[in-house]
Amino acid sequence: MERDYNTTRPELSIREYGRNVQNLVNYAITIEDRNKRTKLAYIIVSVMQQVNPIDSPNEEYYKKLWNHLYAISDYKLDVDYPYEVVKKSLIPKPATHFKYKDNRIKYRFYGLNTELVLEGLAKKEAGEERDQLLIIMANQMKELYINWNKNIVSDDLINEHIKRITDGKLSLPEGTNLVSSNTILKKYHSFLATTKSSAKAKKSQGKKSYSKSKKSYKKRR
């Protein structure tokens, strides 16, 4: 699964839910069957609730979650919404930061949102949709691991991490092949080379501008 690095990724629609939720929504849009899309939408909303929980959920809170889901999809997710959603309108982003139920995470390089998404998936009915979402998350985890550790990692280790995060409730489907470590490393090194080249070009351009300004100043004197 090819994905861009943070500096080149599209801006998140609603940052509070993180990129994992954004990717889940993007995946939901690609599902052709409306019933399956709707079923997945309920799963995503459940995950959103875990990422940004409140002490006493009420109807207004759930309305907001479904409206945020619609906004995150850029108003493209066509499902059977349980509430009326605002169409083609700017939906206010949460003004406050929600407290997580537990800030202790098992693996820093995956981040808290990744663990919350996995915990949310673990509570859902087993099936093809859940397996596909889990594979998406596993590919993201593999990329995050390599970007953090700058080294290759086996699919088996990623699977072990998934099992530990979910207390053994989730594991990759048998025969799953994640994106290769070499592909991720190659992309990472290419990104670094591009970044260094761009920085060098800007530095060179800055020196030229300074030299030109200096010559212009001497002529005026």
C-alpha cells in the first residue's frame, strides 16, 4: 500500500480524529455495496467515539459524530445516516481537546490513535470488512515502525504487536502479505534525498539573492 509522508499528505479534514480515521473513511467510500458501506460507517463512528470520547454521550453528541463523518468524507460518503447530516457546509471542529481514557500506550512509534482504532476494530463482528480494515492498519503500522526505527520489520512482528495491543483479539488473516520493508525504506530514502535537495536549492538561491543585493547596494553607493 503506497502512502505519502506527512509533509506531502493531504491535510486532515478534522484533525481531532487523526489520519487513521481519515483512511478508514476513504476506504468506506470505495465500497460499492450501500449496505456494506453503512455497516462500515457505524464501525467508523464507534472508533471516532473512542478517539474523542465524552463522559455522558447523548443524542447531540452522536449527531455531531455522524456529521463529522460526512465532513471527513468531503461529503461523498453515501450511507443510511441515522441522523440528518449537514450537506456542503462547514461543520465546526471540536473546540476543546478530549481526554483519552488512558494515555499509556504500548508502542510509542504507532501512536495512541492507532491503538484506539485497533481496540475499536476488536469489538466488531469478525468478517471480510474487519479483515480489510485490519490490513490497512497493519500496513500503516509497518510504515510507522520503519520510519521510527529506520530498519526493516517482518510481517510476523507487526502481527505480534497487533495481538498485544488488542490482548489477542485480533490477528492478521493467514497468508497476508503487507507492503515490503524495502519498498518503504526506498520511499523513505527518496523522500530524504528530495528534502535535502530542496533545502540545498533554497540555500543556494538565498546566497545568490544576497550576492545580488550586495552588488546592487555597492552600485548605489
